[in-house]
Amino acid sequence: MIGAAAAGFLCGRQGEMLPGWVTLQDNRQTVSIRTEDGNETAEMILSGGQLRLTGDGFTYESDSTWYIAECLIYDADHDGADEVVLHMWKPGSYGYFHPFWIEPDDQDVYSEHIFIYDWDTKQEHRLRKRWLSSGIPAKGKTVFADEQNNLHIFSVNGKETVWRWEGWGLKRVGSEKNV
Ligand SMILES: [Ca+2]
């Protein structure tokens, strides 16, 4: 974890600014991923905002400009196979699909995202883009997936929102709750 600076911002590895309340989880564990081709085992290392997944013949390393706060592995879209769900911060609000009518992003400003990847045993790095959110204003302090595969986001302001896969992507269900 990176220590908070006095100004209320975290100073990132390349001098970028993240809000000071952002918590970058440190997590190292062996995970079992349910795929269409059977289960696959991976070593997951989340440290300093960088994610590494390794196993028999594969390695995934996250983009060095990202800060991944949390990595969840669960069946986000309810089809029986697991997805990799990243709660993360990256430069700019838009990722791979930048709307043409919006001015170019300010790449010095970090914004919060939920990125979802399929686990594809045919790819050397395994992760295949599934659903990559634009910047979200959730101010998520932490996230959690429940037994119904709903994603709960707990904000730094003490609010909880619940998100469920519907059709194409996560949709918010119910109203915001105080926690
Ligand atoms: Ca799935």
C-alpha cells in the first residue's frame, strides 16, 4: 500500500495523483478459476496496484499505468464460468472506446473503473476484455461479490450500491443505502 500524503492524495509511482482515501489491497493467493474447459489454477499477486496472474504456461501482468485496488474472481455474468473483475484507477475517463463527440481525456487525472475480463484458456495471458466501464463516480472504498454474483460497492462516504450483470454490463439494482 502507498502511504497517504498530507494533501489528501496518494502520489503514485509516476507522480500521478489518486484520492488519498484510495486503498490498494495487497493480496497473494492461489485461486481456482472455473472455465468452459474445466478448472484452472493461478497464483494471484496484487501489490502496489499491480496485478500478476501466473500459472501453467500463462502470465498476465496489468498495465503499468493502472492502479488496481481490488481483484475479484467470480461468475459476474451468471453463465457458470468465472470472470476477473478489477476495481481500479487509470488515467482518463475512457478506455478503449472513446466517444468521438467527447474531447480527448485529461490523462493526468485518474478515474475509477470496473473492468471485467473473461478467462480465456486459449490466450497466453488468459484475460479477454468483456466489459470495461468508463469512469464511474462511485468513490468505492471497497467492493465485494455476494452469493448471487451481485457486486456491492461501499463508498468512502458510507454508501452501498449493488450492481448486477444484465444483458450487456453491470446495472445498478435498488437504491443507494447508508451503511
Ligand atoms: Ca461468467
